[in-house]
Amino acid sequence: MSTRRANGLLPQLRPEEIAKHKPSDYVVRFAFGALISLAAGLIGMKFGPVVGGVFLGFPAILPASLTLIEKKDGKQQASIDAIGAALGAVAMVAFAIAVIVLASRWGVVATLVAGLIVWLLVAFGLYALVATVYRREPSAP
Amino acid sequence: MKDVLLLGIRVLAGGALVVAFAMVSDMLKPKMFSGLFGAAPSVATASLLVSGLAMGAAKDAKYGTGMIAGAIGLIAYSLAAAPAVKRLGGVAGSIVAWVAWVLPAGAAFWVLSR
């Protein structure tokens, strides 16, 4: 029983799922991504990069994703997606720390590649930890 | 003129990376795992790449300092959105949860900028 539950948390790649999404789903996400990039850029230009940096963590895209998931899979699944996003957000803190530590030593491109690797490792590590401890996808709170 | 051009590149790159991460997320199961990518640093990567190449890596380190505060707010937002979306629905729940971003992000910014 516990093995079956744990297997339910094993990550799976299903490329065919892309076809179930309308192009407009991605247009909406592009618009949200472009909008927050513009806002963070303008705020950074006006108030300085530290203030602008705060808005690099602003939840602009997540609301669009949660709304789309709710329409496609229901409130419960959207809620569980948000729990996963909380783990991803912890990893985003690690990404930011990597940028601070490495930017002046490694240059921009190498720093961002390293930062993304750090994000993946922390996010996947946290997911593995939650999957090991709880052995099942949590119920929506 | 240079600022406008940089902003334009940043906007296009930000939108494109968000779509790329969204496509990865849409291909993954289970939902808690695909949810990780809802908080991927997509906008941050695009913004830091453009600003870093144009103005130097030191500026990216400053953006990174602010980003810690924003990401702490994003943790609180996600935790608040989980019950809010279940009770209020996707649109209302995800908008209401923005309140949960403001305070932790503001408090962390205050601590980090002292």
C-alpha cells in the first residue's frame, strides 16, 4: 500500500498533455510574464535594483496558472499546485542567494546557469523530502 | 533610447521564459511536482540576463538581494493561495492571496535593506 502511494508521487513526463492546452492559455501566461518583467524593470529604473528585485518574486504568473488549472482540473488540483509552488518559492530564495554570491565572480551567464541548477536541486530535493515523509499527495488545505 | 530597448528585450524574454516553464509544468505529473514550476525563476532569469549583460554583474547581485524578499513573499503567497483557491475559486482565491505576499516581502525587504 505504501509503495503504491509513494509511486503516485513519482514524477512523470507526459508530453501529450501539452496538446490539451489551448494556445490562448500560453498567450495569457506570456502576457503576465511580460507585464511583470516590465513592472520589475520600470521599478528597478525608478527606485533602484534592490526594490526592482523584490518584484522578481511577485506572484504574477501563478494566479494565471492556478486559474487555468482550476478550469481544467478543479479547485482541489489548483490548491495542490499551489503547495508545490511553495516548495518552488523556497528554491527561488536559493536561486537569489546563488546570484548574490556568484555574480561578481563568475559573470552573468555562468551565474544564471548555476542559479537555475541550484533552483532545480533545491526544488526537487524539497519535493523528494515531502514525498518521502508524506508518501502521498497532500489534500488541499 | 537604450533603456527602452533593454526594457523591450526584457519584456519579450520574460514572457518567453514564462511560457517555456509553463509548458514544462503542463507536461509533468503529479500536480504537486508540476506546481514547483509555478515558482520557477523565469522572469528573474530573463531580467537578470538582460540587465547583467547591459549593466554588469554587480547590478544583478543587487537585484538578487531584493529577490530574496520577493521570494519569501512568494512562499507565503503560495501557502495562502492553497486554501484560498479551494474556497474562493481560482480567480478570487489567487487575487486575495496577494495580501499574503505584501507583508512578508515588505518585512524581508526592510531587514535586507538595513
